[in-house]
Amino acid sequence: MSTTTKDDMTLLSSSHNKRRRNEKEGDEKTATTVTTNNNTNDTGTSRDYYFDSYAHHGIHEEMLKDTVRTETYKNAILNNKHLFRDKIVLDVGCGTGILSMFAAQAGAKHVYAIDCSDIVTKAKEIISLNGYDDSITVMKGKVEDTTELPNLKTFSTDNKVDIIISEWMGYFLLYESMLDTVLHARDKWLVPQNGIIFPDKATMYLCGVEDGMVKRDRIDFWSNVYGFDMSPIRDVALHEPIVDVIDSKQIITDTVPIFSVDLLTCSRASSKEYNNVNSFQSNFQLVTTRDDFLHGLISYFECEFTQVHAQTLRLSTSPFCHYTHWKQTVFYLQDVLTICENDDIVGVIDCKPNPNNDRDLDIQIQLVINGKFINNYQTQMMYRLR
């Protein structure tokens, strides 16, 4: 895994718009072949609820209706049948099984579909309904706890899979820690030579934004609520990044990469200090592109399928591209800053899993701004994405 520079900074917290990754991985369960079960569990904990929320069809409806997401995967698989023909495929975080069925449709010899959510019960029914019982094995459990893929030696003499497919990305790319699970599957099951991961590369970007209307509505609102000062809640809201759609016309700086990862080659621990694949630190420098007001920064990501035939496929969550359910992640600043074209914004962003819940992210952002009307403005912000 690579990052684009290093330094110190401040932390990022967030509570808005909880994301979807229980479907991807569970916590205290081992993988087993799924059996249909309509019983409910009345002894679940909040941890169980986190994972089981992905059993609800609504979350999957949102993802399936995200045509940028789903059609990019579909095109990557079905337009590259030569890669999938007679191959063993592992679908990490299979959800409803859509990617597994694309792989089977592309001619895979066998597909292993694994997920920790109870959605796998419906995935098994869906796969059977569409005639793929014999070519797809559905498993419920956590990848890290899975000791073997049933009958893998029947299909593969080296007990390995040829291809891993996974829609592992979360808000801010890394939220909910699915990346490490895919890398665990890679290290355990992917063939060492010529193995394929879809997608195999990802990059996260940062830029400045004018977003006064939303900031007033969601942050400054708390300063005067029916004549009452509720600013203690404003302080909390300010440190929680917001996942929202940003109009490209609101972007007022250039865009720079702050994090990149190659899933084929990166290690699961990037350094001694940053001992988690979801940790990174990056220096960045932005240049403003017009006279305006700076309210915050936004991040978005792009994933690439570079192992496809001919032209690389790219899935982008940029505000300059079509809508995706990932939207963009907004980090509001404490102050509204008057900026002019060609002002300089120099900063450091630091991201680490929260020590109490490694699915949450603690992010620090430190900025120094110099420009026509701003002289050595410095700020540090701490956020938590949760």
C-alpha cells in the first residue's frame, strides 16, 4: 500500500450516514454453507445488530440501483469472460450474490460467495432461482474465521482461487474496514502467480469546497434554535464528517491524491506506527481556483480494474462524475475563510482506526493557508467517521 506523503495533523470524527458493511464481514461467526432459516434471534447485541442490518433488503436495493457501481462490475466481469472461463472465483462480501452470478455467467468453473449477514439466506435462494446452484457455493461467516472453502480441492489442485471479486469500499473509501478482509483472503487463497483482484487499485482524493448553505443548515443551526443557544451540539456536529452529494460547481481548489492502494501488492500493515491497512498519513497542497469562501474539504475515491483486457475500467465517486451511493465525504472547518484565486492551502491528513471500534475512523486534518487576504492562517480539526 502506498500513501502520497507524510506528517502530523488533527483528528476526524463522524456520525452521519452510517454505512453498509455488516453485509461484508461478521464478528464472531465462522463460515459455513448456508441453510435457509426463518427463525429470529432475540438475544442479539448491538454488535449483532450492526452486522444484521445488512440482512435488510433496502440496503441492497440502494447498492443494486447504483448503476455506476453495479454496471462497472458487470462490464469488468462479462466483458472479460476469457479471464473467468474455467476459473475459481471468491466473492468477498457477496450480499445478494449479484457479482457471483456475473462470474458464473462469465463461465467460472466455481464461485465461492461469502458474507456474514443473514442476507446470504436470500442470496442462496436467488442463486438457486437463477439456476446457479451447481456453480456457486454460498457461505455465511467471517472470512478471517473461515478455515477452508468446501470442496475446493475438487476444483483446484493447489487449493487456491484464481480470482477475488469484492465491493469492499466504504464511505471515505476505508470506512468499516473491509479492505483488510480482502487482503486476508488474498494472502490465504489467491494463486501467487497471475492472480486477479477486481478491482485491484484505489485512490482517494481531496479538494476544497464552498458549501455555505449546508453548513448553515446542519452545523450553524445549533447556535440559535428558537432563540436558545445549543452550541454544545454544534461542536459535536462539526467534528462529524457528512456524507452528501456535492455539486462540482462548489469545488474551489484543484484536487490532489492523498491515499492509494494496490490490492495485489500492498501489505496488511503499512508501517510500525500505522499498523493497519486502513491507516495512512499524507501531506497535501491545494491551490484555490477562484475567489470564493472556503467552508471545508471533501474527499472522494476512484477504483480501477487494471487487469481487464484493453482499456482500464474506472469506478469514480468524484463530484465531476455521475452519482454513486458513496457520494462524497465533507469535512467542515470551524471558520469560513475568504479566499482568492491562487491562494495556497498546505495541510496534513492522518487517518487511523478508532481504538475502541476499528470500523470507525479517527482523522486529523491540519491546515496552513496563505493568500491575498489570509496570512498564515492555521487550524487543526479532529473528526470521527462512524
